[in-house]
Amino acid sequence: MCLLYGTTCRASELCRFDKYNQRDELLFSKPSVDTTQFHIEGGYLKFREVIVLKRKESVLDENGNQVYDEQGKPRYKIIEDLSKYPTRNEINFPLDGSFSIYTNHVIDYLEQIPEGSELFPFKYRRGWQIVNHVTGEMQHYLRSMGLKFYTRLLDRNLEDLKEFSGHARIQNLITYLGEGNLEKKISEVKF
């Protein structure tokens, strides 16, 4: 849970994940993140090479140009090769200061498992179950709360937050932050 909050990753990016095509054929199996992705350096626990799974690739014509649909929107397709997925920028957890309460839990866990081992040798649905059992919330709650925390740290600079979180578009990021729909929210507020 500290990693979900502190990295703003999806459970599928931290745990094992199987990707299927539209015909339910397995395209690839992604292992969990492992201990080799963590390094202590310069006062931080550094977490590297985290794959961003919720991405598609552009459909290109024979000349390598973007293909558009009838409405003029770019066409995309599922990425079928795990090696073609982008990775997040390095994520730094401080060893000192208030945020280290999360870092310390991660380090304690890393010290309990053998070098090179997966941290979460189970599918992401099990991750959801664990988070729900402990918090009563779905796993995206921790992602959302982490994004709101980093929004404050970055003085609401959404471009920097997008770069940190690995989102492709600011519009997708805004849904986690609860931005927009003020009229709906004000009409549903309870005192």
C-alpha cells in the first residue's frame, strides 16, 4: 500500500499482470516488480523501470503516418509486446523526513525477501483484495490520494504531475484529482 500511494502506480504495474488481446489470447505475462528495481542512493530509496501499462500505440499507415478515423480522431491499438511499453521516471522515496514513514515500510519489506525476488508474486486482483480488506477502499483510492498529495507538493503544476505519474494526457490525470464537474459536486455536497 505504501508503494501504491508513494508511486501512484496501478496495482497491475506493481503486481503480476497478464495481457490478453480482444480474442482472449494471451499476449504476454508481466512479472511483479522485483528487488533489483530498488537502490539506496543519495538519501533516497530509488525505484526504477516501472512499466506504465495503460497505454496504446498509434496505428500507422505504410508510410509511418498516423491513421485517423472518420471523425478525425487518431486511431490506436493495443500494444502486444511488453518491451514496447514506456517506463516511469525514477521514483524517489526519502530516507529522512516525514515521508520516510512510507519509505521505511518498503525497506523493511525489501529486507525480508531474497535479492532478485518479485515483491508481489500474485496477480493485481489479489492486490485489490488486500487494499480493500485493510482500508475498505478500492486500490485506485491510494493512487488518487497519492496524486493529490503530489499535486500539493508540485504547487498544482499538472504538467509536472503528469510527467511524474506517467499519464499520457492531463485530461486522464484530472479524473483522479476530482477536478471539474463543480455543478454536480456542489449539488451533491452534504453538511
